[in-house]
Amino acid sequence: MQIKENGYPKAVWYIFGNELCERFSYHGLKTILVLFFTTIQKYDHDTSTIIFHMFLICSFISPLFGAIIADSYWGKYKTIFILSIVHAMGNILVAIASLVTSVSIDFQRSFTIIGLLLTSIGAGGIKPCVSAFGGDQFVLPDQEHQLQMFFSIFYFTINLGSLLSSSITPELRKSVQCFGKDSCFPLAFGVPAILMVISMVFFICGKNLYKIIKPKSSIITTSIGCICHALKKKITTSSNEGKRKYWLEYADDKYSTQQISELRSALAVMYLFIPVPMFYALFDQQGSRWILQGTLMNGKIDFLNWSIKPDQMHLINPLFVLIFIPLFNAIVYPLLHKIGINTPLKKVTLGGLIAASSFVCAAVVQYTIIGQTFTISSNEGQLRIYNNFDCNVSVSSSLVGNFNIEQLDVVHINYNSTVFNETDVLSIDLHPMCELKMNTLKQHVFINKGKVSSYFLTSKIDNEIELKQLNELKKLKSGNSNLRILHDNFFSQRITLKNTNNKLSEISFSLSTNQDQSYELPVGTYDLYMDNEPILQNVDFLPVSINDLLFHHDFNQTKAKLITLEKGKYIHILWQAPQIILITVAEVMFVVTLLEFSFTQAPLSMKSFLTAANLCTTAFGNLLIVFISKMGQFENQGHEFLFYAVLMVLDMIIFMLMSTKYKYKCIISNTQ
């Protein structure tokens, strides 16, 4: 007989400790993963999003196999033990990949992918086993009340682990610097890896106290077998044989009437799962697109002398889940009942629409960050001329008159429909102080309708004037600054930008003869150095900005100027709070209600089957994100957020139509 403490089997406290550490480990790794991809492994935002959600797909498919193995072959204890080792190995490999920088980036990336695959198999595989294994420790019906309390504490433990990891691992990532870098991903990944090992220690320590039930047949494999057998019989049965009223009844030669009846009830519920993946396509972007959005925002809390990290914002979610569940049960749901939202499926529909509204908020925030984009009407054109000399330049246009360009500056010449032509003739005169061999130039330039044509005025190696056409800069989808460095033909120094908030954060460019090269630069304030000599200080590179950095070198003297053509707004990261709170409300109304609906509308014997099906909807939702990201149809991330919102509204309309035909059942218990 098990030793009990305060009416509880003593073994469950080891299970609580195991789950707390394991959830910290998994969510800690997941929280910082996207930023690891973008900052250390140099993936672009779309690729980082795809890899992140492929990791989640594996994490939510593997529970299906974990449940089958536990129920039919190894048993819950052995399954948890072996897959926890796999989970820990994966965490350790990811931590090592972040630590080892002497190898090639491709090897480091491959090492990380292997680690994530092991982590997803381990974490996903034990997901359906731990809570069920904890439930096995109770004697029913004598400890039914304690069992209910166990599941409440277990759910609290999961959210506590997520809450702690979401707040701590971003601090370890950014507030600690190690190995000469401005961040410390090895520590941020290493702590979750250690917690996973501690989780295993907790689990093993309770072995002598556990009630270990031997594996029997799995309801999942039995259900799948019944479905396949019924379909096969329906296809192969001749027309002379008796037809069944319901297709599943064709399996009655191998499966009992009760098994078929219970599976039929479960399939009626699972039919309503068809639109559910769309919700998870929105919900799981908290860990990818929303974190990347947060990198473009200002996290400073001045009175605390501390900054909110982009990957810390979504700790609001587990915190408010714990607050909202009792609040909704006590206040919100009774109020909704009074206005006609009085069934679980109506609550789920409303939750889905609230999820759509959260992405409308995300789009508004993104549009605010991006700001207005400079556009030209289709029947007009603009000419930009950059003066790279340290003297003033006069420009005379055959179409629109005369202009003056200051040293290291730019002039914008507009061509409206009345004077528009595909070419213009420019006469350029440099101030005598430039002291070139030839101080004048006459040249044809091309004007494109609806576009900007840019030219760079500089000097040739033979000390003559040259006017070179430039490629056009665009705003980056990632939201980072786009920086082009314009310089003389004989300018070949090394440029270094150091972040003023962290001198270890620096970006260096070795300038080549290419005078039209652009670079993606993270948002921030930088000091500019040329060969370790300061050139410009406290230069702001704002979100979604387009910048030209002009250098002129003459007689061992270098002049520089930054010209910002377009820029977004550097708003505070707390503007993400409304969208996170809305998605949390949606989670409580959608996920929690749907789980409750599933378990009350189908036999208890089908609980494992429904859980597996629900986890698969999460995997399919993440697969949808991968598909949309892979298409790459949206240059503006705000448009993509709105696209998801529209899809969610359409999805809920379909769900609402499907749910109108559903007849509620009252399943009290399983008598088996």
C-alpha cells in the first residue's frame, strides 16, 4: 500500500516536481528559439518561422505515438523514463550548438536541428503520459476528490513552469554576456537542459512509490483499427449483402456493439475538430511572428532601468490564463448566458472571433511600426541625386530647372505629368573648392514612371566627375533597417557599428569596390567607427527605415553623413499587451471549452483518442503557418496578420454552420 501524505499518494509530489522542471525546460527552449535562429544562426525571418513551427509540428504529432507506445507496449513509466532521456539529449545538443562557434554555420545549424528533433520527440512523447500516470496513483472511488485536486495542481504546475521560463530564459539570453558576445544563448539553453536532467531525477526518485500498471491494448490503435476495418468492409461488401445504417457498423464482425457506439460518439465530436487547426495557426504565432514584431519595439522601462525583452512579453499569456479561468466561470460566462451565448460551441465560436481580433490588433501595431511608405503616382517620377563631394554642387535640368545639392547630401527632383519624359539632360557644376581635374559634367539620366531613379555623384580614380545609377532600396519585411553605404571608388576601409546600449554588440563591414551594397541592420542606436576611429555617434536606426550612409575620403580625412529616406515608429512594446490579452481570452474560451465539450460529449473510454485528435489539430495548425510562410506572398507583415484574421473569421463561420446540426449528449460515466 502506498504511503500517503495529507490524503495524497506521496508519489504524486515527485510527479509535480518532474512536470514543473520539464515544462520549464521545454518552454524555456521554445521562448528564445526564434531569436536564436535570427541573431546567431542568421536565418531570415520567414525561414526562422518555418523551422520553429516545424519543431512544434513534431512536438504535437509525437504525443500520438507516445500514447500508443505507453498503452500497448512499454507502459507509462518506461515511456516517460526513456523519452525523458531523449528530451534531455535534445536540450543538451541545442545548448552545445549555441556554444560551439569554431565550426561552420551549416554544421551548427544541422546540430541544432538534430537537437530540436530529439526534444520534440521526447517532450511530445511524454505529454499524454505524465498526467495519466499521475492519475494511476489514486484509488478510485475512494480518492476521487484528491484526483480532481491533482489535475488542478498539475495544470497549475504546467503554467507555472511556462511562466517562470518565459521570464527567466530571456534574461539569461540578453542580460548576461558570455564568450565575447552581447548575449548568452549557451546559458539560456543550458539552464533548461539542466532542469530537464533534474526533472528525470525527480521522476526516478519516486520509482519505489509508484503504482505501475502494465500496458494493455491502446484505445487509439483499437479505434484506428475499427475505422480501417469498417471502411474496408464497406468497400468490399457486395450489394447482395445487407447494408448498414451507419458505415462504422460494417466492423461489427470484429468489434463489439459498445466499441462501435462509443467510437461513433467520438467521431461526431471529432467532426467539429475540422476547423480547429486555424485557431492554432493564430495562437502559436505568439512564439514566432509576435516575438519578431517585438524586436522592432522599445522595451525600456525607465524608472526600473530595465528593458522588457521581446521574448518575455508572452509570459502575459500563462499568467492571465490562471486569472481568467476562475474569472470567466464566476462572472463572464453567466453574463454571456444571459445574452444567448449559452452552449459550449457558441463559446468556442466567440473565442475564435476574439482570436481574429487579436490579429487585427497585431496588424494595427505592425502598420504603426512601419509608418507611411513613400509612393509616387503612376504618371509621375522622381530623380534622387546623392552628392558624395565635400563641396556644393549645382544641377541644371532641361525639364524642371535648377537645383543645389549641399555637400554629402541628396536632392529630390520631381517630374509631374506635364513635364514628364523618359530621359532628362543634367548639367552638373561643382564648386571650385572641390579641385577636380574637371568640375563640370553633362549627362542623360533615365526617369521611370511611378518610381524613384537614384544616381550617385562621385569621382573616378582619374579625378574626374562620375554620375552612377543606383539600385533602389526597399523597406525590409523583417522590419529591420536597410542601410546602404555609398563611398568613393578608392575608399576601402572597414566600418564598424557598435550598439550604444551594449558595446559588445557590433556589426562590421569591409567595404569593397561595390558602391551600391546594402546591409540589414537590427533596430537600435549605434556609434560608427572607421578602422577603430569614431566617425559618427548616437545614430538612430529606426524600424523599417531606409538609410544611406555617405563617406568622402580626402587627404587622410574622412567625412560621413547618414541620410534617412524613410522610417517607421519605435513604439513601446507594451502596445503588444492588447493582442496578447485578447489571444489569452480566446484560449480560455476556445481551448478550455472545447476540451470540456469533448470529454462530456463522448465516452470516457475515448478520452485518449480525443486527446490525440486534438493535439493533431495543433500540428495541422502549425503546418498551415509553414505553408503560408513558405509561399512568401506578403512583403508587409501587417497584411499577413490581417490575412490570418480574415481566415479565422471565415473558419468560425464554417464552424458555426457545422455546430448548428450538432445534437448535445449527456455522457455521465463509462461503466466498463
